[in-house]
Amino acid sequence: MDVITVALSLVGLVAVSTTIGLVWRARQGWVTHRGADTIVKAQDVPGVERFAAGATLVQFSTEVCAPCRATHSVLKETAADYTDVTHVNVDLTHRPDIAKRFRVMQTPTTLILDSKGRVRARIGGAPRPGSVRAEIDRILAT
């Protein structure tokens, strides 16, 4: 192989890798509405006896997850701004069965549940505070 072919191959590889990384990073924290027909039982979520009258923010995290700490703060502060919203943090470090049950592929992952336990939104990665508030407002309006 000549030098030009090697150089073009390296430039192409860097360009593809950069594009994939930027797309992945841009999608972190987006709200999706997949699984809206899923109903979660309160006893399936450790530390929850019943869901809040408005919404319940269920955060899945691990001990070594740096973005999980920031997510915890965002969700805790957001829940405190509403009277009918609670925040629950589920540590998956020692409970891989829960990760499998809720199909958690990354931490943090947040589920926004309505009062009946229906999954109204799912957020993979660190959530944007405005997006969380918008979803809560949408749930409380219905």
C-alpha cells in the first residue's frame, strides 16, 4: 500500500469515528416514548410502596457512574418543585436482575411513570431538566 492510500484510510476512519461519537453524544438525555404501554408494579421497584399521585421519576444508576450523581441532583430538585412528584434512585450495582427486567442498557436511565405505573417516558443518559419538566407537566395535565 502506498502512503496516500494509508493516509486517506486513516482520515476516513477518523471522520467515521467522530461522526458516530457526535451522534451518540447528541442522543444522550433525549426523551423517548417507547414502551408507553408498559405498566410497572410498585413492588417491582425497590424502595417504592406506591407511586406518587402525579408522577414518579425512577432513576437507574450504579456506584461508579459519574453522570448518575448529576442526574440524581437534577431529578431530586425537579421532583421537589412539584407536590405530586417523587424521585426514586435504584442502584443496579448489586441488582442486575432489575437491569434486565427494565431493559437498562446504560446508566443513568430514567423512567417517568404516571400514578398508575405506566411508563410515560424513558431517558437514556443524563436528562435535560427542561425535558423532564415538560414530561411531568404533560403527565399532570392529563
